Amino acid sequence: MKTRKRKPLHPGIILEEHYLKPLNLNLQKLADHLGIARNTLFRIRTGRMSITPGIALALARAFDTTPQLWLNLQQKYDLWVEENEKIHVEVMPLYRGGLFIPFEENLYKFHKRLRGP
């Protein structure tokens, strides 16, 4: 998978820069219009909360976009953060090139790798 070097913008920043500022909207008025709490919108805008499917639907209706736009922005952001900012346990493949790799063979390779050459 091709990895992006630069962190994608959180959808809250897109909301702020492309919709709130140009349209001179304040959070309370938009929150009331969308039927969500102002605090929820504030947390999205500051990148501390994710866009949910329900919020994506509301934003899409309000700004003549699609829910997929908002959910795709969130998914790209979340995946980049997960791949680049979090520590993961190494997972050995179980299936490669159309073939199943037995657990025992994986364990042998894993332990061999831990011990070194």
C-alpha cells in the first residue's frame, strides 16, 4: 500500500477552512441547523472527534456534498494516524500468494527472527 508522508487534514479542518470561514458561519448556528450539540461540532472542528455517518449525512445536506466525502476524509485521516503514530504488534501472514501458511511455520520463522541469524 502506498503510504502518504504528510498527515492528511482532519475533516474538522476542512469544515473550518472551506465552509465555516468562507460562509461566515458560527458554530452555534451551524450546530442548531444540523441538530447536533455545539460541543460536538467544536470537538470535530478541533480534531478531537470523528465524523460519524449521521454527522456526515447532516453536513452533506447542509453543504451540498456527499456523506462519502466526509466519511472518506475521516477514514483517510484515521488510517494514516493508525499506520504512522501508533505502535502495532507484528502480525505474520497466514495467506500469501494463494497459499495458506500454517501457524507452526509462522511461529518458527518469528522465533528465528527474534533470535537472529
